[in-house]
Amino acid sequence: MYLNGMHHTADEGQAWIEARTGETVNLDQLHTMQLPWAKLAPIKLSSAIPQLPPRPTMEQYVDRYCSAYQAMVFPVISKSLFAETLDLAYGPPSHGSDSAKSCVYAFLSVVTIFGFVNKLGDMLDCETYASAAQSFMVPIISEMTINGLQALILLTQTQYFLGDLQAAAVTVSIASRLLFKLGAHTVSAPTVYDKGNPDCHLRDLFWLCYSFDNDIFLRIGQPPSISGVFCNLELPPDYARLQDSNMQQEQHLPITDATLPLYPWDLRLSQLKSEIYEALYSTTACQKSNPDIYESIRSLDQELEHWRTSLHPDIRPTLQFSPNTPVSFNLNTQAVMLRLAYYHCVTIIHQASERHHEGPGICSSISLAISASRSTLSFLQTALPVIEGECFWVIIFYAISAILTLFRNILKNPLDPAMRNLLAVLQSVPSLIRNIPIRTLTLGPMIQLRFLDNFTTELARLSGCAILKAEREAVQQQRA
């Protein structure tokens, strides 16, 4: 059982919760292994690979994706270079054609998730296309081409948006080996960005893989596949300024081959995530003394604050968020993700102090982790109207991570007067989750939604039980 990064066996977690609440835990409602990112989803394999759509239709999908804001965040294909991919995929069998076909199928899975195909004809579901792309895994590994790398990153993107983080972790690890083989981890991008330049495109693929890797390993608690020690982590020219300006122009940004991508989250934040894991959650970090851990927490907190204050005020996350906190009128999905990622980083930095039960900084660190978790849930209430439907499982992770932080702290400190307020926050979560937009409500998401409703309701109930139990015991001690 994972309680926001703190690993327990199912029996240990159940025993601890029952001891704090005095209640018998219903594992069917509370088992976090039911969360999609905590388990391996069954692979959907079909005996027959679907036919590719006609090439003119594919070219329409490419045009639509490359002119959309999503292509700025996930610049996984280059419109000019992708024509060569289509030549291979639609041409006679040759070296690299299987990787190209996989890339096209993986691309179809992504554009289906983003809803780009609704007006362009009937399509199959994204999982069918992803399964077709996966069927070429052996040729991808043997051919080792840039199309194979694109296919793997597109598959990672699909798995990430479906909440299947265990599969995404495996896929991104395979992609990292192709990155190294193709030299994407060391190549220097030209000083002038041009998406049609193969070196620029290869560098984009590196940053995508690096960003996914650094986010996924913090979510599932496994080591990263890409170590920055062996990579050229020099940011694209003028990245910080362009990140600020481009993020504020979502609806009016002209997207050309010269437009520098945003990439997922922020590349500087992705680099900081790597530092967080190494300093606080790696095997070496777990052997640190209390003073060394607190020094690492202070240093990382300062780095995170330096990043936060470097952002333009319109997209800069506030230290805390409440229902009365003003937000920019042009709030968009990318800015929402950036703020949620910031609060998550605050939480994972400061919750590392919970491994140590003494020291002058533990109380302040725990308070900051709680505050960031409350801010996550409060901000989500405000941001729901601008969140795209394909982001459901990405958003759910941030919500559940925040919930588990609050739940754990209520059970640890049930007599703290502030816990009553945290309980009220937990009790509002089921309604919040039901209001998170989801693009396609198929049977799988419906089952997961029902579980999440039961899961969050049960956490709130158990939190209330823990407070009442502690209050009863305190009264009994006073009377004794």
C-alpha cells in the first residue's frame, strides 16, 4: 500500500489504520493498488492489426495536431519530417517500415485521446491503436530508428494520459535506450530553433523523454531511467523568457517550425524533480543522517522557490491557494499543470522529513506539506472549468496524492485542532472528483470513478473516526 510515497505492506497499512481509527478497514474500498498508476494494466492485444486510415486522412490528423497547442507541449512529431515517416509506413516493406507503422499507430492513439478526430471521420478507440503500435516492439528494438523512438514516446504519452503509469515507466525506459543509441542525450540543438531541423527535433524527443521519466518515477516510487549525469541538460536558447510568453498566449500563439515548444511542465522543474529523487528518495538518500536530510530539504526548497519566483506573475504559482486567491483571467491547462506540479514538489520535498521523528525542522516541513496538499485541492476546485478532458488521470493523481497526505496527518495527529478543518476538506473531495472532466466515459473509467468515489468517501469516514477515537480516549484519561 502506498500512502503518498510511504510504502507499507497491505497488512502493515491496514493494521496502522485500524489502530488509529478503531475501525475495521474495508480493503475493497481502501486498497490503493486499485488505483491505475499502482498496478499493471492488462495488455489489450488484438489478433488483427487495424488498417491504417488513407494517407490523406492521416495528413489531416498531422495538420490538426501540429497546429494545436498540444503540439507545443508534446512536440513529438515534426510536420515536415513526419512526411518521411508516412512514406515508410505506407510504402513497401523495407528497413524501418515497421517502426514507422508503429509510430503512425501510436500517433493515432494520441490524437484520439485529444479528441482531434471527432470531425475527421470515424476512429477506433485509443487503446486499439496503442495495442497495434505495441505489436511492433521487437522491430522497434532491432531497427533503432528515430521513428521507433517517436513511437515509444507517443506510447508513453498514451499510457500516461490513461493513468497506466507502470506501463509508461517500462515504455519510457526502452525509449531511453534508443535516445542514447541515437545520441539525443548529448546533441546540442542549433542556436536558432527550427522544428524541421533533425537535430532540433531529436533534442525535443530527448526533453520529452526526460520530462516524462522525471515525473513518472516520482509518481510510482521507482528509480529514473535517465540520469542527468550522462546527459547534456543545457536548456534551449532563451527558454525561460519564451516559456513565460508562450504559455500566456495559448489561444493566440502562432505555431510554426520556429516556435520553441513549452514541453510538459517546465524543463527546469523536471531537472529539479531529478534532484529531489536523488537527494531525498534514492537508496543513498535513505541512509542520510537527520541533519543531512534537513539540509537537503532546505536546499531543494530554496531551488524550488527560485524557480517559482522566476516565472511571470500571471503564471507564477502562489505559495498557498485558497478559494479567495485570485487567478489570471487567461488561465489554461498548461498553467494549471504547472501549479499542480509545483504544489506536488513542495509536498514531496517536505514529506521526506516524516522518515525522521526528531529535529527542529520536522514540524514546519509537515505543515508545508499539508498546506501544499490543501492548496492542490482548493486550486482544483477553481481550475476545473479550464481543464481538458484528456487530463483526467493526470489530475486525479494530484488529487489523490494530496488526499493521502491529509489523511495520513489526520491519523497521526487526530487531536490537533487543525485536523477538523482537514477533515472538512476530505469530505468535499468526492464531489470534486465527480466534477473533474473526462473526455470519453467508457466502462473502464466508469469503474475507476466508482472506486475513487468509494475510496475518498472511506478515507473521510476513517479520518472522522480517528478524531472521535482520540477525543474519547483523551476524555477517559482526564477522568482516570
